[in-house]
Amino acid sequence: MNKTAEPVNGSYGEINGVTVTEEVIARLVKNAENGFPGAAFRTPGRPSRSNEPSHAVTVRLTDSELAAVMARAQRENRTRSEAIRAALAEWTRDAA
């Protein structure tokens, strides 16, 4: 059975300190129908690192391997991902 909310003394309650009335609901609906004028929406997900497509790759490391990666990353003030990418760049540069 569907229940419809009924206003009490003209209000449906409060959200973040704003009293929700029929007028407030009507403004929200109008904004939604107009595509939220003035609103800037960002693309969902993480920002791209480059113009090239990127891929997430899962690698299994032992506790000691991960500890070594994390220790070096911390010494070099890098994130784990940055440290692994730097190591891969060095490794692939040597192979060329």
C-alpha cells in the first residue's frame, strides 16, 4: 500500500533547517524541470591523468613488498599509485 505524506500545519517537515512546504516543493520541481539553471555538474569519477585511456590493474604483493613500496612512497612524498607508476616507468625505460 502506498502512503502519501500529508502536511501538518502546511509543512512536510524540515530538511537542513528549511521548512518543506508546497511552495518549496514547487520551486524545486521548477528548477529540476529547467535543468537546474546556473548549476555546474562535473563528470562522475576520478579526474583523468592524461588524454589517453587508463586502466586499473590489480597486482598481488606480499606484506613485505607492499611495506617496501609504501616506505619508499612516503620517503619520496608520493602516493602508492604514484610510486608504482614511477617504478614501472623506470622499468619500461630500461627495457627499451
